[in-house]
Amino acid sequence: MGKGYGGMGNMGGMNMNNLMKQAQQMQRKMAEMQEELAGRRYEATSGGGAVKAVVSGKKVLESIEIERDVVDPDDVEMLQDLILTAVNEAIRQEEEASQAEMGRLTGGAGLPF
């Protein structure tokens, strides 16, 4: 019986080496893409621009701006809703961009990242 992987002799070993090299290249590209995505910023507004949220590519809320005239002590719930809407939209944008970029990198193979 031949030496190598599964009795395939040298041919199997070469294919395995190529596969390993491709996997390492993919892993390196994914790490670079994740680093690039982490450095991006995603901005969303609500209430016609009354509230603006900025989220990093790591899904960290980096800043929130609230227009002074939207702050009404008698309607705190409205302000809370505006904040939630802006933050959630910024996070959604980050997730969508991340999935699109990783999908492009993996060729839609559905690989976890």
C-alpha cells in the first residue's frame, strides 16, 4: 500500500498541502478583513436627525448626540425610543456590512467567522 493520506501516495499529500495552504491564506485574509471592519464606524439617526448614534465595527457604541429641543422631561419615553432606534440601526448597519464583506471573501460558502 502506498504511503501518504488514505493510500493515495504522494498525490494525496500534495492535495492536502495545497488545501492547507489555501486554508491558511483564507484565515489570514479573514483576519485582515475583521481588523479592517473593526476600524469602521456606522452612523444612524432617528427622529429626523434629533438623535445620532455611532457604533464601531466591534459593535461598541462610541457616541450619541441628542438635539437639545428633543429633550422633554414630560416625554422621556419618546427620547428613549429615539435612542434605541438610532443605536439599533447603527448596529444593524455594522452587521450587514460585516456579513457582506465576509460573504464576499468566502465566496458565499457559509463559513463561520
